Amino acid sequence: MDKQSPKVFKLSERSIDAGASESLRLKHTFANNSTRKHYPGKHSIAIQVNGIVIHSFEFDLA
């Protein structure tokens, strides 16, 4: 069965002034470990700000 399950990872929770900008950088390794297994196939990532998706993309994990 090919089904994607959404997961949310919170990177930051802070207040910034209206019109201000903020940069965040995150690295994620795709190594299997005892708590998470990465399955091959199509995956997608979406970036949300205040619950609104502002960018998303898909990739294939071999």
C-alpha cells in the first residue's frame, strides 16, 4: 500500500515584527535508526508559517 502519513516538525516558535524576515536552516540525514525508518518512494515536504503552506516540493527516496 502506497500511503503518505503527514508529520509535523516544529523548527521554531518565535514572534517577529510584521514585515520583518527571518532565516532558518535545517539539515536532515536519511539514515535509518531505531526510532525512524525511511521508506523508498515518493515523499513531499511543505513549509508552513502560521499553519499556511508557503512552499512545498516532492522528491524520490531510493
